[in-house]
Amino acid sequence: MLAVVAVVFGVGVLPAEAQIDRVRDPNWTVPRLPNGQPDLQGKWGNKTITPIERSERESRAYLTDEEMASLNQRRADAQDAQDAAPEQRYEAGGNVGGYGSYWLDAGDTVLPTGQTSMVMEPPSGRVEIKQWALDAKAYNLANEGDHYQHMSVWDRCISRGVPGSMLPAGYNNVYRIMQTADHVAIHYEMIHDVRVIPFDKQVHVHDNITMWMGDSRDYWDGDVLVVESKNFHNRGWIASSMAGRRLKGIPTSTALHVVERFERVSEHIIMWDATVSDPNVYDSEWTISMPLTAKLDYVMFEYACHEGNYSVPNALSGERAIDRMVAEANDGQ
């Protein structure tokens, strides 16, 4: 359903500055902690049907209000039809565990800014990926049944990385932000990751030390929280969810550098963006942006994935069983 945003309507839209006015409240005052820092604390979500990258058929960065309403209604109608007759999807060979929308939580509206994609730079809304990285992604996809290293680090319950942990998926799209005078912590519902980020003007850890989510430092640029992350290793993926489409499976390198910005623009909205640079993987840096919406009554449960994760050995042993069946069939010919 993410592709639905790619429809070309042929109607003009407001300039980019006006789109931010859709979520910014000019009559709202930023709340502050006792030390004067803007208060970003709370639970925030970003589930949506807006795609991460823009379709090649769509040249515009934003939708009109009418287009947004139309797409949201079409999504609601499609979900109602699916939930009214789930057995049809099951009989057609669909996913037994997800034949109704109530099994998932992938979102039912476009982003309230009206963006046609989350990627805002380059202007095309598409990331300029080097061919070797696209080839590596394709190789892993074709061989994921041969070795666990070809499988997603999400499937392996390790980490979704940075900025992957902030990219929406089919469920568990909520993030809890906590602040102290000298740290910001982000608790991700998916995989139960927690980043504890210090306000530290000292240099990052030594370049020889590399990590799944990198080494992060933050500082305030006015009322905007800026988080800079580096010291990544080359075993992660930039995106691991199917919602990432073309970005899913693109590898990271030790040159990955990510700068995130969190700006609270109303009582219920934080604008988040991340600029990604990795000259080994991309031909240019790219920026992804989206609003995070307050989820005051949302309950975050434990995401117990790696504990007792039988799916990886089961998947690999299943592939070996298929190999044996094919070999036996060939021997019998």
C-alpha cells in the first residue's frame, strides 16, 4: 500500500515552507526542563503509508490537502475490505498471520506534512546508491537461505542500526525519548534497542572501535537537538524493513556518518530528520525527514526477539531440507 502515494495527480502544491506549517503551531510555546533545555520527552510514533523513497513517476515533493485526504480514504477503504473478508487473502495463499489489518500496525495515513516521500534530498526523493551496494543487496537476497550472514540483522534480532531504527515498519513504530541534564536516551520499541547519548564535547571514541549503532554525541542548536553518529562497522544494513523497499539490504561501511535533528514544533509533533553520508556506498549524501507524533496512551511492551529466536536456525535447516530433496530428485533422474 505504500506505493499508493506515488500516483501523479498533476495538481500544483504549496511551496515547501508552507508544508511545515501543516504541523507547526505558531501559538505554541516549547516546554522546557528545569535546566532550560527543550522538553522532548514522551512516546512518539511515525507509522505511515508514505514511502521512504519517491516513485520515479512522481516529480513533486508534496501533495495537496485534497490528495492527502483522498489517499487516506483509499487506504481506509482497502483496510475495511481486507478486514471484512480475510479468508479471501488466506485462500489466495496470503500470509496466514497477517490477513487482517488488525494483526499489523503499519499506518493508515500519509505523513501530515504531505510529503510524497521521506527522502527529501536529493531533490529527486531517491537515494543515489553505488552499483556495488545494489549488487551486494541482491546477492544477500538470493542467498539468504545459505548462511545467517546473508539474512537481515533485524531477522537476526541484533539491531536495525542508525538511522534504520527510526524508519517505520509494519509494527512497533514507537520511540520513547528521555532526558537528563547530560544525556538523551531513545528507547526503540522494535528490537528493544536503547541509545544513551551524552552531551559531550569530547571527541568520539577511537576510530578502531566500531559498533552496530555507531558512537553518538549530541548538542543543542538553539531549540533543535542535534545527534552526530560515526564509528559504525560494515556488518549492518541501512534499512532492514520491507517498508525500506530499495534501501532494504543496502550495506553500511565504516565511513558512515549520520547527523539527526529533533525539533519539537507543536504539542504533538517533533520534526525528525537525518542526513546520511557514506562515500563508499552512495554517490551523494541524502536526507530523510518526517514528523513524529505524540502517542500519549500507547503501551510499549517488551520486544523479546533474540531471546529464544528459533526462526534463524529453522529457516536455515528448512533450506537444507530443500537442498536434500532437490539432490535426491536429481539422483533419481
